Amino acid sequence: MIYIFFGAALIIIFFLVKRVLKKGKINKPPEVLSVSQDIYWRVEEETLLKQINIYRKENNLPFLQQTDDLYRLAGIRVKKWIKLGYNENDNFHNFFFQDRQPYMDKGYINISENASYKYKYVFYAWKKSEGHNNNILTKDWKYAGISIKYNSDGIKYVCLALGK
């Protein structure tokens, strides 16, 4: 029973925060709410994975399963981008190979990523980008991990780690 209440509360909070963000009153997750940013980001991450899985299903592809390993890798990537001040002019993907190596050693055959920052609606931006879209629709991917964080200026950073 408590899980149902907690789940319903998260959904209500998500839509309230989404409505506030949509009205443009704030540009980052509000700290004044009694909900921690981690919960807000987690709901946003789960929503993005659902959008991706629906899109994959529409294209006759299997759902991606979120794994703790790829979730951690995506989190490491996003935190590093924020710490180093990543922007679209940086070739930050060079760091990807060293960041993913410990996870490759755990038995993944391949790991790739989609990265984004600044986009309010990341999923739609990825669909419009040929490379990001092709990565999402690669049939071989079986696992995913998504991390979303905001820097101190309210800029949204997203990493989708994909694995097989």
C-alpha cells in the first residue's frame, strides 16, 4: 500500500514540477519543493527511458532494460561534464572510452552513448539528429542507463548509455 502511495505522490510531484517548468517560472528543478532533486531527476530519467522504449516498439525493436552498471556510467559521464564545463564545442567523447572500460570488463560486448545538454526535450532532439536517432534504433542494444542532472545555472545535462 505504501508503494502505491509513494508512486502516486511521485507522479503528482512530477507533473507539478513539469507544469512550473513549462510556465517558464524557473529553469531548473526547484529546491523549494520538499522533494529532493535526485527524486525529480529519477522520474525524469524513467520518463525518458519510457519514451525511448515506446519509440523502439513503434520500430519493431525490443525494449531496453535499465541496468545499474549503465546507470552508474551515465551518472559518471554527466557529473564529469558538469564539473569540466562541457559544451557542444568540446570533444568530450574522447573521455568515453576510458570511462566505459571498467564496464566493458564486466562482460558488455559494446557500450555507446547519446549525450546532450541544454535541450528541454532531449528525446525529440535525439529523434531529429540522424546519429542519435540511429543509436537509439540500433537493434543490438539490450541495456540502457540514463542520467539527468542540472548544473548550478540550471542547464540540463543528459547521458544515455547503451549496451549489449
